[in-house]
Amino acid sequence: MNVAIIPARGGSKRIPRKNINEFCGKPMIAWSIEAAQQSSCFDRLIVSTDDDEIAEVARRFGAEVPFMRPAALSDDHTGTTSVIRHAVKWCIQQGLQPRHVCCIYATAPFITPGDIQRGLRILTDTGSDYAFSVTSYPFPIQRALRISKQGRMEMFDPEQFNTRSQDLEETYHDAGQFYWGRTDSWLANKVIFTLDSAPVVLPRHQVQDIDTMEDWQLAELMFQAWKA
């Protein structure tokens, strides 16, 4: 059995009601729910929320909200792994036996059914604890700059000043879309960003972090161009 769990708490600070605000014609969370449904990977699709309005929207688009997340797991400091572990334990208490569990973020409108399917294949083919979405940095991080306390520029790694960009190792960051994991990995609270995880590489145009209204506006422009 495979289970999708979408964490969606109601207390977003930087963009209030972010999980259910309209994004390109639908509540933001609806894009994640529909991609999960269309992937045909899941026996159960559960939204973990502490918010009645989010629960109503999630159910309207076909997700289950079989429990309300406790307040202790709904503050600004609770990590994703703890939320997923709570939901996995609920599944087990109900007599379900999930083998693979996928955390899908509610604010991932660029997620596709095909990438979800690919993530499951990578997880099972590699025998990893987790398989999660990543994308490459557009500029070599080895040549990153910072502004000093004196307001001047300096390199993080001055030794790379004369290194050609094409000679530097490509680097990646979390794409913030989904995390496939084995049930025992979630229950054991295993760290995701380790050598026991496998990458699901996405193109950069399919990734946009949404933490500010400027991010939101850019994401809508990118999404509209992507879907055109």
C-alpha cells in the first residue's frame, strides 16, 4: 500500500492562508491533490491539517482528512518529518500497512504526476530510505559572494577565483515538492538529506519556492508560461 500525505497547517505567517489561496484558478493545495490523484500511485490520499477551512477545501478536491492535526504539531517549529510520522502512525493504528509514504507539499503547483511516479521508481529501484525532488543551482555556488560587515564584497571561497565555471561540480538544492520514503524510515525519523536518499532531478523552470508575495507572483508567471 502507498499513501500520500499532504501537510497543510493553517498558520502561514508570510503569506496568510497560503495553502488555499487561489493560484492560477484553483486553491494552491488543489494542484498537489490533483497531481497525486492523476499519478495513480496511491491507495490513500490524506491531508494533515489543523484548520477546518483547509480540511473543507481538501475534501472538495477529493482528498481525505480523517483526523485533525494536534496543536503540538502545528506550530512554526515542527518539522515535516514529525508531521508525516504522526500521520503514518495514525494509518497503522487504523490497521493500514503502508509500505511507501510520499510527503507532498501543499504549495507545489509545478508538481506533475509523472515526477511522482518517477520518484517511486527511483525509491524502489535504488533501495534508498528516501527519494526526493531536487534541482540544480543556476550559478556555481563555489563562486558565491557575500557582503562584509564593512559593506565590501568578498568570496566565500577565494581559492575558486580563477576556476572556470564549467570546471566546478554541479550542485543541487531541495525542490520542495515531494519526498517518497519507506514507512520504517519515516517512523525512525531518519534524516532525509543524506547518502541514504536518492535524487529525483527536476528542470529549474519547474521549481519555484513560494515564501513571499514576490515569489507568488513570479510563480504564477512561470506557471502560465509553462502551461501555455
